[in-house]
Amino acid sequence: MSIDQRLQLITRNAAEIITIDELRKKIESEEKLKGYIGFEPSGLFHIGWLIWTQKVKDLVEAGVNMTLLRATWHAWINDKLGGDLSLIKMAADYTVEVIKNYGVDTTKLNIVDADDMVKEKDYWALVIKVAKNASLARIKRALTIMGRRAEEAEIDASKLIYPAMQVSDIFYLDLDIALGGTDQRKAHMLARDVAEKMGKKKIVSIHTPLLVGLQGGQRMSITEGMEEDDIQAEIKMSKSKPESAIFVSDSREDVERKIMGAYCPKGVAENNPILQILKYIIFPRYNFVKIERDIRYGGDVEFKDYEELERAYIEGKIHPMDLKKATARRLNEILEPIRKSLERKPEFEEMIQKISKSVTR
Ligand SMILES: Nc1ncnc2c1ncn2[C@@H]1O[C@H](COP(=O)(O)OP(=O)(O)OP(=O)(O)O)[C@@H](O)[C@H]1O
Ligand SMILES: N[C@@H](Cc1ccc(O)cc1)C(=O)O
């Protein structure tokens, strides 16, 4: 693969790269690059997570050595799954199983448990050094990386250590590239600034878009002066709001029902979850999408890229119902192997039962 092809694969569909010039230089250096993503194993896997899973696949295919950090301790700090570490570990196994069945070659991944990192005293020395190089105000602002705000009344003090841990993970693993959704930007910007102060390697960060929830931008609680990033985090698909999400384990019928009920006004692309599913999940896997229509409404039509389809939708040439049916069909095709593999694993069934009974946050 040429340098341009690798760059194209790594950057496609990303919301932002900080910075593209630095990424190009790293690729041109011909050194083996090390990248990572961390996730809090906190329960079911919704289709928004497939966006970063696709990017992990792209990075592996572009020759990057990817680490998958099972952020078990971070999830425990963040009170996920009632703080039950054994349940958190089961949820981590489940997440890895989904990633594998989405087509990521997991034998090429370096899978690391935060449990093992926190046993090392060097790790904690690093956490303290990072904290020493960051102001308390900045650490508090970064709490959004764990879906929290500094103003929350009852948070315990361990949560203030979390951002310094996430930055330390990056240094400890000696990374070139950090991947995450756009809501992880504050951790990555902090890592870049602290790297300069501590003389560490400065990461390039790749941020994938956040898939909007099935209600689009409706019924969200936006307050005056909220930043654009915070608005996106508020309206994203989230497992804490099950009505906003499609889970990879949902049945074919549930996927169809959820898609049919989703926000998708005629001619509107902004915050439209159906168009976003097509753009970020379906088109990266298929060369074309076919919209089947009755001959009275113009007959079937095929689109070879997303932009062409979006244009036709905005111009009112595609009816929301036809768009939804095509989306449900393709999405079900993508989810089928994942669903099948999960059905064959009864150990996850037990975990899912426990998870639905336990409090996510
Ligand atoms: N709707 C989404 N679309 C795309 N990526 C997402 C979405 N939600 C979360 N992510 C990404 O997935 C990773 C894990 O995030 P997080 O644990 O906050 O997910 P979540 O399922 O939304 O959790 P919660 O239910 O606590 O809000 C992060 O890199 C985050 O940016
Ligand atoms: N903060 C990330 C999880 C994470 C934890 C540690 C990391 O080093 C990286 C990512 C999330 O909420 O999903």
C-alpha cells in the first residue's frame, strides 16, 4: 500500500485528525506505528461503536500496530455495572467478541487489560507526573471524556484521577496514534500538551464521529451556552438511553422496528440517524446501496456513494420510508454474523441478564 493509500484509509470518515501533517510525517517515516483505542466495558454494544470498530479495522489494514485497551479500572472508577469488576471483565470479553465478528483480525491486536497496567508501580509514577503537569481546572474540564461534569454533586475523588490515567495510558503504551470518538478530544489534547512538557512522544489523534441517537436532535436537554461538542455528546446514541440505540444483539425484527420509528424527516440531513447509519456504517462496507421502490414511484434506484444518496434525499427524490427499508435490510446483513456468534455463546446470555438488572451508571 502506498503512503497516500494508507493515509486515505486511516482518515476516511474521520471527524478530525490532529494533525494531518503530523500523521503524514509519521507514515512517511516508515517506522512501525503504534495506535490504540480504550473502551469502558460497560454493557451492551450499540451500533455507534461500530464506527470506531471500523476505524480499528482500517488502521490494522493500513499496517498500524493497534492496542485495544480494556479500560476495566476506568469503568470501575466510573461506577459502570455497579462497580462489579468481574461483570466489567465479562463485558470486556463480550466487546472483543463483537469486534472480532465485525471482521477485525483480533490476532493482530495487542489486547491489554487496565487491571494489569495498574499493578505496575511505574504506571502510578507516570500518573502523578501527568497530574503535576496539568491544572486542576483542566482536569475538571476533561471529565466529559467519562461522560461526567465537574459540577456533578456527588462524585467521588477517584474520578478526578481518571483523566490523568487516560493520558498516562498513552505514554505507558508509548503510542503514536490515539483513536476515539470526538468526545475523547479533551484527553488527547491534554496528552499532546503534557507530552511537550514531559518530553514524551506527541500523539496524533483520530476522532471518529458520534452517531446521533434514533430521536435525532429532538427532546434533548440543551442549556444556554453549551458548546457544540457537548450538544453532540448529549444527542448521541448511548446505551444509558436504550430507546436511542440499536444494539448489535437486537433481533432482525427489533432492528426493523427501531429504524421504522427513527427520526428521518423528508429532505432533512442534519442529525438524521438513518443517513448517518448509511454514511458511517453501511457505505464503508458496501460498494452500493439499492433503494427498492414501487414502479409507480420511479422503481428501484442504486447509489454508489453516500454523497450522491444524500443529495437525492435532500432534493426530496427519496421517500423516508424507502430509505428506512433499505437501511434496515443492509444493517441486518451486517449484524447477522455478530448476532449468530453471540447466540452460540450462552455465557454472554447470563451476563446480559445480569447487566439489564444492574445499573449502568
Ligand atoms: N453514539 C456514538 N457513536 C459513535 N461513537 C460513540 C458513540 N457513543 C460512544 N462512542 C465512542 O465509543 C467509545 C466508548 O464511549 P462510551 O463508553 O461513552 O459509550 P456509550 O455507550 O455511549 O456509553 P454511555 O452509555 O455511558 O453514554 C468512545 O470512544 C466514544 O467516543
Ligand atoms: N474514556 C473512554 C475510555 C478510555 C479509558 C482509558 C483510555 O486510555 C482510553 C479510553 C470512554 O469513555 O469510553
